[in-house]
Amino acid sequence: MKLHGNRMVAISLLCLAGSIAGAGRESKQVTTAAKAAARPGSKPAEESLFAARNFRQTAISPDGKRVAWVETLTDAAGSLAGKSVIFVGACSGGNKPVRISAGTPTAHAVEDGVAWSPDGKQLAFLSDAAKSGQSQLYVSTLNGSPSKRLTSVKGFLATPKWSPDGKTIAVLFTENATREAGPLVAETPETGEIKDAFFEQRLAIIDPATGKLRQVTPADTYIYDYDWVPDSKTILLTAAKGNGDNNWWIAELYSLDTAAAQMKPIYKPKLQIARPVVSADGKYVAFIEGLMSDEDSVGGDVFLLPVAGGEPRNLTPGRKASASLLTWTSSGKLMDAENLQGESAISEIDPVTGQIETLYRAPELLTLGYWATSVSLSADGSKAAFIRSSFSAPPEIWAGSIGKWQPLTKRNAGVKPSWGEAKSLHWKSDGLDVQGWLIYPAKFDPTKRYPMVVSVHGGPSFGVQSTWPSAFEYQMELPAHGYFLLVPNPRGSFGEGEAFTQANVRDFGYGDWRDILAGVDEAIRVAPVDPQRLGLTGWSYGGYMTMWGVTQTDRFKAAMAGAGIANWSSYYGENKIDKWMIPFFGKSVYDDPEVYARSAPLTFVKNVKTPTLIIVGDSDGECPTPQSYEFWHALNTLGVKTELVIYQHEGHMFAKPEHQRDVIRRTVAWFDDYLK
């Protein structure tokens, strides 16, 4: 609830019932959300975002003949929110896809986690058809007979994978867990004596014939990624002892003897390690290592290590790309899906010579369900399946030979973007090559000048690629309302190589901020942007950069900071994932407080003149609510126009559609008030 007096501010708590005025100076106020909803034509992009049917996963069979995929369900009433269905179709298209389910043909459940058996005759998957909210492992023989339920567990199951001999299935299992794993979901409220309590995600082996489940990793160790060795007796995995949400950043590579249930370490990475895959001959493991800020956001160089252990070899040193997923082919070649300067690429790496051949490169995003480029490949590497989308085309399932694939679905044929054209921009900053996206206003008129909002991505280890936005990407509403939207990938991002990703270590808010400002100048140079009507926004690290940006310049006339970080010193003791900070800051806040203070918006907060909307969830463990409150309190005290909105039981990524819509409407209304 925004007021325009110099010291008029408001804080509100959003719950399912609506908005409740809090510590504002007046109780009767018109909210930015209400203003947005009242304006004619206020929701064009909003409907595009919510109308698209999304896909969670795709997997091609080992022989490349069939493709399984997971689709989300939607309906006008929202009763199917979170539900999903599994289909299997021919890689070549043609025949109508067949639905695979643990329930009845008309029932709806959460079904995902598809995994093909080595012979391609069975499909393992997860479903909560038996009890809502509790997934179990099922196997379908794909012949029309009912799927077989294998487990009756309590807790969370994830990432099933068949052993190479097809006799067992491995699965990640968090027994008795009270919520989904990961720091992005809403945290469980804590009361009473606070302890470092956690649930460990362990690896379990399941016999498909009997359904017998055996946990084979220690009770004090959290398992992240894994892959079978071809002998079907050994698994290589990444793991760390202790709190799983927090310790991914210090995970090591282990070898697991499944019969003896014994783990032994084989490699301790210098930075973060992810996506280990074992070669077809069982001699080598390839993995991605680099500087990463989020567990699900993977990028780095490709390393090769003997399965027996030893010194790894970097196969991609100096390459101006960020690997995000690896796959071995049956012929011994290593396939690399990567972000290559903002584009999706599939490359083939010769593990002996290190020679790299780019087989396919395009601006659209190809993914099997991850946040970055990733494809599912047949055993020989000749065919692929993936979810394909771009800023101009909503997601669909595609499959076929490399570079000759075709669509298998047309679920979103009637969904059109309500924003304008997206162009890839390239510019120089401090001698570095920087890339970003400039999204044009809808119904663009080249004779007019438009306001522009800069949207900074989270991470910082992430790279924005051309993909259809999710319903939570509130910033995509802005071009539908007559704004340019600049989405930069400054230093610290993926796509320009590991040196570029590491270029903001101990330098948050300085070099990366110069890159963003240089991108603003480039956008003004190439497009009819009004330099007097600039806005700034972002979520997570982007929320931090928004808070930081308004302390560094008055160039932006309005800002919206989502789930930001105002004070690195207090943040270190408040967040639930402090292990991620050491690689970026070098030491803990207790050992080097100066480097944290140097990059804190609160250090320079007296410079702020920009009206700033602040948004956060009340159960955010990654960027806790007090960080937003601290920044709002400072602006309030200093007489800067501001508003703080806290959403009830939302984590780092908002899950409730009504809250997602409210964020969209508030953001548009805020920028409309100050930039129009």
C-alpha cells in the first residue's frame, strides 16, 4: 500500500484472504495491486504466462525409438495446480502418445521422475496416486497392463535410475521428510530450542521383482547426484555429511559399493561439483566443476577422472561456454550440453584428445527439465529428446536426430507471446564480452520513445537464455505494458566461460554493476529507450543488485527488489545456506567482515533517492525476510518512498498462483506510477 508523501510508507502481509495493512501511517490506502487490476488491459502477459502448459521432464529410450515426457496440468479453477501426467510416444512422431499412470484414466496425481530400463521395455516413474502428497515408485511394462507399485515408503523419493543390468533401481530417498528438499521451498517454522536438525537424502536400491528397498548410504550423509558404473555393483555419487540444503557447495565425489553399502571418497573438488556420469567401459567419470551459487543452477568446465581415483583433467580449459549436462555415448564419446554465450549448444568431446566439435547451436533453450541447456540422448548419441522453447515460442516436446528433430507435441499451439521481439545484445565492459537480451514492447512503434526496466537475474551463477518464461517471471508483464526490458548476463553469469563466472569473486556490486550499466548504455544506443525513464528490478541476487543499484546511482527512477539481500553481515547469520558464500567472499564474515560490508547496500543506503517496492516471502530460507525488512526500514527512516509486501508461507520461489499474480500486478503498477 503505497503513499506518495516523503515519509509515507506501508508494510503489508499477503495471505490467502488478501492484503492486511501493517505498520503504515494510514490504514486506508490504495494498493499497487488494486491499481493494476483496475486499469484496462492490465493483464495481457499475465495470461500468456499462466496459459502455457508446461513440461517437467523428458527422456528418450536407450534405442532412440520412444520418448517419455511429463506434462503439467492446468484448469481455470486451479484445482489441477501441481498435478502432472506422463506420456510415451514414438520418437518419429506419428502414432498417438499413450498415457502412463499409476491411477485410473480419469484420475489426476503428481507423476514424474521417468526412467527407462536399459532394454527400453519398462518405464519407472514416481506417483502419488495412492496417497496425495506421498510419491511411490512404480514400473510400467508399456503394454497396456496396470503399472506395478514397488514401494510403500514415508518421505520423499527422487531421481530413479535403473542399474545397467536392469535388475535393480536406485532412487534418492529422504525418509520421514516433512517437506520437499532444497532451499527454494518454504521453510518449516521453527519454535522452541533451535538445533541444526535435518533430514538426509540417502540412496536406496530397489528390487523390481519383490519391491524390497534397501538404503545403502550412511544415515549422516546427504546424496545429491549419482550414476551407475556398468558393472551394476558400484555407483559414483556426490555427497556431503550434515545438512543437505546447506552442504551441496562442499560436496565431494565418492564411490559406493552397493553390496557392502560402503562409500569411499575419490575426489575433493576445488569448487562445486555436479552431474557425474560414468563412461560405457566403466573406466572414467566425467563431471562439471566450477563456481556455482545454487544447487540446481549448474555451469562450469568438464573434467575427466579415472573411476579408481587420481588427478582429474580439465577437458574445456578457457572455453567460452558453461557446461550444464554430460552424457557418454556407447562409442566412448562425451556429449556436452552447454550455455554458449547465451545460446544452447550440444557439443561432442573426444576424451582422449580433448577436441571439441559443436554439433548444434541455437538461441532457443533446449532442456530436459533443468534450468539450463540439457538434452536426453539415446545410447549411441545419435538422437535426442528435450523441451524446446524461446521468448517467442512456448514449450513443446521435440525429438529426433541431432539438428533434424521435430515436435512431438502441440500443446501450446494457441498460446502467443504478449511481449515484443527479443534480441540478443553484445557489449564490452572493462574489456570483457557481455551478452544480454533486450525484449521490445508489444506493438512496438519505432517512432516512439519508451521507458525501460532492467531485470537482473538471480544466482549470481546463472545465465538467462531465450526461453518461455514461467508464471513467476513477473518482469515479462512489463513489455506488454509498453516497456523495453533489458535482461543482462553480467560477469558472474554462465555462458562466457569459467573465468567470466569467477570474475565477481570478492567484488559483488562493482564489476557486475559496471557491466549492467554498460548494457543500459548499449540498449539506449540501439533502441528508442528514454534515458529519463529507467527502472530496475530483480529477484534473489537480482533483488540484491536492485538494492545495491539504488545506492549507487539516481539514474533509475523506480525499483522493485524481490527477495533481496540488504546487509551481507547480518545475512550470513540469518540464511540457511551460508556455505555458498565462502567461495565468493573468500572467508566467513567473522574472519573478513570488511569484504562483506564493502558490498552491502546498507553501507551506502543514505545515498538512496529511488522509490523502491520490496517483496519477499515470510518463509524464505535462502534470502530471509529480515533482509527485506532491514532495507525497507532504512528507506522508511530516510524518507524514501517505499513499500514492503510480505507473502504468507512463501519460500524463495513463490508457489501460490494468486501470489504470483499479485506480484505481477504490484510490479507493473509501481513502475507505471513512476515511469509513465
